[in-house]
Amino acid sequence: MTKQRVHRLAEACLQLTGAYEDQPFGPGTLVYRVRAVPGEQGKIFALLMGGSDAGGATRLNLKCEPDLAVRLRAEHPEVVPGYHMNKRHWNTLRFGGDAPSTLSDAEIHDLIEDSYDLIVASLPRAHQERLHWVGLASGEE
């Protein structure tokens, strides 16, 4: 995976309202969180693991609706159950190395936004309002 693509993915995460980056697991794993209240620790919506796994791929963990997670894994070989995460609710997207690339950047950005929305939907309504969040695409709030 090129450094430019990693940078684009990081930027896509950081462009979301209330998003910030930290490295609680040490260098090499960028964690993207959403925070509605200054001073509070945000909730994780994405993890970007630099370096590479055994197959030489960079990994991006994203939260996902369980049914969609299963479908994405069946349709895209680079999508696997969440690495070090709840396998029902998280997917890992593998890029570069031995991982074929079938997802476009636009599709990946949509998955990043979906992950963010799932996390924000779990926040108290007051926090959602501070983020000016309007709800999930399906019409849920």
C-alpha cells in the first residue's frame, strides 16, 4: 500500500466531525476516535495499522453492521473479520502485500463513514447534537 493511500485514509477519518487521532497502542497503530465533549476520551471508529501483517498488507479496522460485514467478506477478498476486534461487528480491510484490491477509495470512504455513524449512534443524544449528527443513512437517529 502506498504512503499516499494511507495518508488519504487517515485524512478521510480526520475529516469527520469530532474525529481525532491518537496512538494508545504505541507507534504503528493510528487510532481514530470521535469525541463530542472536550476533555473526554472519544470512542474508536477506526484503527489503521501501519507496517504490514504476515502477508505484507496494511490493515484498517472498521465497525460494520453484522449482515453487511458478512456480505463484504464474501464479496471482497481483502475484507476479513476484525483483527483483534469483535468479529461480528468489526471488519479488517487489508491493503497491499498479498491482498488483492477490489474496493475503490470511494467505497472505503463510505465504509469509514458507516463505522463513524455506528459509533456516533451509540453516543448519548446530547453528544450527537454537539456533533451536529443527523442519524444513520437508513433514517435511524
